[in-house]
Amino acid sequence: MGNPAVFSVAAQCFAGMDEAGYAELTAPEVWEGFVEGLGASVEACASDGRSDACWIDALKTPPSFADYDGFCRRHFTGGLPGSALPVESQYRPDAARGAGYGAEPARYMEELIERMGLSLPPAYRAWPDHLALELDMLAVLQRSGCESEARSFLSERFGWLADYRRRLARLDDPAAPFFVALVDALVGIVGGEAAKAASVAADSCASGDVSA
């Protein structure tokens, strides 16, 4: 699944930050390691050992802070015409409530955050299933040694990213390609992990290693 630091850095990209924080995050010694880690994570997960690296070029040079901050203000703020909040409930509705804040993904994340002994940041009370929190939780599970739980979390919680990517791709914004590429990388990790799991399951069936 890769280094949890990769998911922590990706989480910060979707959380929004001030100029000093952005400068620290995108400093060459940090950012180059992040991009390399993304590529390594995708390749490690891919069943055939290959990955489409087109998104790497788009991530090598992050947008200026002005473009990044403008994107966050225009699209990561709820209620605006151009809103593209990275919130799972908006893309994976449940049968009872449909799409919208407070659907099943939000309730799941609230319960998991409490179960892990963590606190929901005040800024995310309306959307505990925000991508920044989900990526952070994935990193926490990995760092806590919960590898099996981390793999399950990865496979269960990020299926909505393909729909979110389509939303981002429609935005006429100079920073949009950066976020599309970042989501592409995450989708690649999820897909690679799924392919690897399917390959392991197939090998187990072929060898007769199945449980009644």
C-alpha cells in the first residue's frame, strides 16, 4: 500500500492551508519524495508491475500558492456554484437519505474516528467523510500496525474517487489538472490494491486453499 506519509501529504493537499504551510509542503525535498512515493505505491500495488505514469508529470510542479489557494476557495467551499467538495457522501448516497451531508459514509467515519480514540476537527463536523480525513485515517491505520484494517479501509472507502475525478475534470481552473492528477494517482493505488487482492484470491482458489 505504500508509505503512510504519502497519504498524509495527499490529505493536506485537499485540506487547504496557508502560504507558509504550502511552501513547506511543496519544498523540493518534501514534494519530490511524495511524487516518487506515489509512483512506487501504484507500481507496488499493480498486479502486472506497471502503471500509467502520465499523472506524474502533472504533479512534478505543483501550482503556485495563488492558484492553489484560489482553487480551494472556489471549489472546496460548500454552497458555491463551482463547489467540488471532496466529500464521500456527495458521491456515494445511501438508500435512506440519498446524497448529501450526513449519509452513511459520514456516520461510518464519525464512528471510526471515535473508536480510534481520535477527535473530529471542528472544521469537519459537517463532513467527517472529507477526503482529507479519510486519507489521514488510512495513514493512521498503517502507522498503528493495522495493516489488514488499512487494506479494508482502502478498498471500501475510496470507490467514489472516479466520480469525483470527473467533477474535477469539468472545472475551468488553472489548478484543476493538479487535483485531477492527484486523484488519478490515488485511484491507481486503489485499483492496484484491488487487482493484487484478486490475484491472491485467484491463486488461492487454483491451489485449493479455500475455507468451507
